[in-house]
Amino acid sequence: MGDHDKLFKRVFRVPRHAAGLIRTMLPAALVARMDLSRLELVRASFVDPELRERHGDLVFRVPIDGKMAFIYFLVEHQSEPDALMAFRLLTYIQRLWAAILRDEPTRKTLPLVVPIVVHHGRGGWTKARTLHELVDGLDEMPELRAFVPNFEMIIDDLIRVDDRALLARPLEAFPKVALWVLRDARTIDALFEGLRAWHDEIQTLVASSRDLEDFESVMRYILRVSKDVSFETIRDKFIEVIPEVEAAMASPAEQLIQKGRQEGVQQGLKKGRQEGRQEANRTMLARQLQLRFGALGPEAEARIAQGSSVELEGWLERVITADTLDAVFAG
């Protein structure tokens, strides 16, 4: 699962945060008919394991006028939006319906499923929003539209939502800040430009975050997706604009440093194993050549010393069948 999906799931798997997004995206008259106090996260087992690891899918159920309905959230972060997203969602919705029918074999109807795509690609959503847009021939044969399945996706296109609108959403500080960094963190200049507007929300997040876990998850995301920008640069800019975060900035930095050390140790061990295996092959090759062809001259010793791991393995294979020393190195 990618960094974007991890952050989205950490934030919006919490029902009260998802409820705020539902209030933002759905018509107020429909939201008024929902009992969002009973919003419940459900198991998304109908999604293939591979897709579940690649996409931030979350499914909730909620009563609407006393009947249970489902809200399907999917986070989409590709710079170029998926042209077949409507088809993908149709597949996921069908799997959800099939799972519900397996659990309730006497059911004779299908529950409502409302799909919401949260998109934070840099170019905005430019692809089809309805299933009919993907079906060839419907424009030329409109009389067939009634016979072809269709639905429209609700797209939360974050690049089209400015800071003022994002800050006005009925959400707590954590989900608001998360949506902001999902939108802007990959372009660090855009993040820094908007930092002052987010002063109060970040200050609130630091003050309210239990053990600073929420703030730290946001900072870790920024550090991971901002590529070559150093932690010191990000820390100094945050502290310049929001001095209150200075103490809170230490923990995510320490965690990343520790992660870097662990990765460095693992890479070092891997490199050490590779180099050790290569030296063993050099020693073995020299010994076998001496046993077959006698003392080695400077040229042969130089070839062995400079040989790559692939060359050494090839020479070791040929030393068994080669008739001469030159034949070993000829391949």
C-alpha cells in the first residue's frame, strides 16, 4: 500500500472523519436523512487482495430513512486519472452486492451503494465521470441508453478545492490537514506557500493529537513524498511560520532517521553478503584454474581480480569443461 493510501486510511477509517467527508460531498437534503451517528466501517473483503493493497478503499454502512446503505470511498492519486475508473467501481460495487447476498441469502433487493472518489492528482480529474461515457456507440444510438447500466461517480477533486473551501469543510483538524497535504505535499513550494493559511489548523492538530500520533503521521507523509527536500528545510519552514510546532517536529524526524539507519544496516548486510560471495568465487576460480592448468600468469590473475560477479560465475562453469586456460575466459 502506498504512502497516500496509508494516510487516507489512517484518517478516514475513523467514522466521525468519514462522516465529515460525506457531509461535504453529498446533498444536504440526503445527509439529513442519514443517521451518521451509526456510520460504521465494514470489511472490504470483496476487493481483490492485490487491489486492496494498491488503493485506499474504505466502505461504510449507514441508515438512510431506516434502510441500510453503503458509502464506498476510493482514493485516487495518479497524476493522470484512471480512464476506466467508472468500470473499476462498477466491478467493486458488484462484488459488494455479491458479498451482501452471500451474507443475506434471503434478500430480494440490493442496497444503495454511493461511490465517492477522492482524487488528488496534480492535473485534476479529466476522465469520464459516468459509466455511459465509456460505452462505445451510445451517442450515435441514444435509444439504447436505457438498456445499458450506468451510474455517476462523485469526485472530490482536491486540486480544484482552494484553501478557503478546504478549511471551511465540516471536518476536524486532522482530516482537514490530511487532505491539504495529500493535495500539496508532492510540490513542496505549494505546501510552503499555503502554510500560513493552515497555521491555526496545524496548531489545533498539535494541541489535540493524542501522543502527537496524528501530527507525526502527517509529517512522515510530507517527508516521504517531498522527495529530495531535506527534513531540516521542512522543519525550519514549519517553525518559522508556526513556532508552536518546534517540539512536535522532533519525533517524526527521529523515526525517519532510525528507519534510515535500519535500512542502511540492511543494505550494508546485503552488500557485504554479495561482496563476500564474489570474493569466495574469485578464490575458488583461481584454485581450480591452478589445479587444472598450473601456475597463473599476471594476465589471468588480473582477469580474475577485475571480473564481475556474472563473469566469475560463467568462468567457474567453464573451468570444468574447458581444454585450455584461454578457453575459460573466451566466453
